Amino acid sequence: MRQTFYEFCMLHERTNLLKEWDESRNFPLTPDTVSYGSKKKVWWTCENGHSWQTTVHVRSEGSGCPYCTGRKVLPGFNDLETLYPDVAAQWDREKNGPLSPRDVSTGSKIRIWCRCPEGHSWQSPVASRTAWGHGCPVCAGKTIVTGENDLAHLQPEIAAQWDKRKNGRLKPSDVAVSSNRPAWWRCELGHFYRATVASRTQRKTGCPYCAGRKVLKGFNDLKTLCPDIAAQWHPSLNGALTPEMVTPGSNKKVWWQCSMGHVWKSVVYPRTGAQQCGCPVCAGKVSTTHARRYAQLDEIRTFTEL
């Protein structure tokens, strides 16, 4: 006979398998009378008292208790109702027929029907409910039910800015308020812009032009809103950048030239904001001597920015 099961366990320090051998049920068979590779089914009892039948070969290969490992269901020990009573409470008894929460393990891939407290019914693998924590797709906004969890129903004031022409067939009733799908919008002043639904509903973002986050020529640009300051925009040192390409609140550094011909560099916002910063030479913040030397230089230098 090949190496006995007993010899195998001792050689590989797998004495735990010998402890799980059910002597009474397997009598007169013993670990030293069967080969470690035997295909004969025998009885085993794990440390938790679970009893099951499998071949000696399978145990030698490393298989353990099917109940402790969740491969088999044992009501009151590893079933869904025992371990996850909150999930089991959402079991749709009508649609699942004779199958009950006591018939499936928590790691099962069986697709079951669930019903949330709001009455939504959906199908899901047991494991996705227990291991991944997935809940009702309607309540989570992953499945749309028109008139219940769609944008048009929950936030009609935002849905009113939905651009029907640019969004084509997509309607506010087709998307959830938490959707990351980009859509076209039109504000009360008629500005068109693109943004995700979630950014409108959760982060409360509105029109980027009205908010000054984007420049719209003729509406919120420096030349339109602050023509006197835009008149001091240096005609050559800013390259292709023009006063029509920045907002009064911009943090961009640009070159300026006052009516006296002084040239300096400063961020746009301090010039238009509460500080109303102007030419540092005319304001006397640069000494007369320094200003005179400055005026004679061919290279334009940057003064203290205000």
C-alpha cells in the first residue's frame, strides 16, 4: 500500500487532520489502514463540531470544513439570516419562491430578489450585498425610476436649466441627481456650458461665466467690466493675451503701462478688487531716484506687486 494517511499527516505535520477523523462513524477504518490518496469517502468532524463526508484524497490536498469555509450552508451558523439579519430582512419572499435566507451562505453567488424599505425590488448576488455592501440601486441613484429619483423630479430648478437642444434625446428624467454624466446647461442669462449633473446638484456649481470662473468676451472680461484699467494693459509685453481674455478676478500676472509711461507687472485682481492698486511709481511706492533710473533702463523690471 502507498503511504498511509497517518504517515502522510505525521510527515507533513498535518496532525489536525487526524484530530478531525471521525473514529466512531468510520469504524473499523482508521488513518493507518487507508492511503493518503484514497478516493474513499469518510466522515470528519471539525473543531466547531461540524460533521461532513469527503474523500481522504481531498483532505490530503488541503480541503477543510465546508461549513466553516462557507462552501455549504448550515442554518444557524453561516446562513444569510444568521450572519446578516439586516440584509435578510430585505429578502423578497414572493419572488424568491421556496428559497429562504437560511438556505444561502453569505458568500453565495446565487442571484436573489431583494426589496428595500421603500418598496423597490431588484435582483443581486448574495455576495454583492454582504461582501461589497451593495444596497438598493434605486435609492443609490444607480437605477432611474422616472418621477421618483430622477433629476427632473428631485431638483426641478436645476432641471429647468437643462439645454434640450444640445442634450439631444437625453432628458432630466433620464439621469440621477448623483450622476457623473456631463450634460449641457443654459443659465438664466442664456450662457451655455457643460458640467456633470453631480457638480450641479451636490457641489452646487452654477454658470462658470456668471461666477467668473470662465471668461466670456463682452460679458465678464476685464475690458468690458473695467475699461479704465484695461486701458493700461501694456500693448506689447503681454504677447497674445488681451484684456478680453481675463476676468477682473484673475490671478494671472500681466504687464501694465500707466498714462505717464511707467511699466510694471502685477496680478489682475489687486488692480480691480478692494485694493485698487495702480502704478507703483505714481503712487510713490518706488523712490524718485529709483524711478528715474528705472525710466532709463532698456530692460523692463518688475516693481513690488501690490
